[in-house]
Amino acid sequence: MGEHGEALALVRLRRGVVGESRRVCHLIPIPVDQPAPTHLTALCGEQVYPGQAELLDRICGMPCQLCLLQSSPLGAGFLTAAG
Ligand SMILES: [Zn+2]
């Protein structure tokens, strides 16, 4: 879904890495044609290191609103509609 053939991964920081209130689901663009980087940066700017986050196959818990805003083609209107 990225602009340059990137895949988007859904990750959540593990319990203990951050406080419960920050354990939101981030969207992270994964470069498909490059070696794995040492860390990944979520759409919202959060830096995620290997071992600190769990990969999700669906959103569970709170999504990161900044990541959603960055990824949604509908922009802020989508979130407004979602309440
Ligand atoms: Zn985020």
C-alpha cells in the first residue's frame, strides 16, 4: 500500500517496552527490496527495534491514530466518522 512497493506491517510494542497507554498498533512500511534495517520507523515516527514489538495480523486494541491518519486515503475524515 506504500508508494514505492512497500508493504505495511501492523505492529504493537510489547508489554514492558512501553506503558500500557502507548501499546497501540502502529503501521510500519516494510521495504521489500532492501535488506532488513536495524530498526523500522512507523508512519507516525515511532521507532521500533527488533524484539520490542509483536507483529499483528489484524488490528487489536487501540490503533495509533497518527499512523491511521498517515495511511488513510480518506485522511482525518475517516477518523471523525469513526468517532
Ligand atoms: Zn504510530
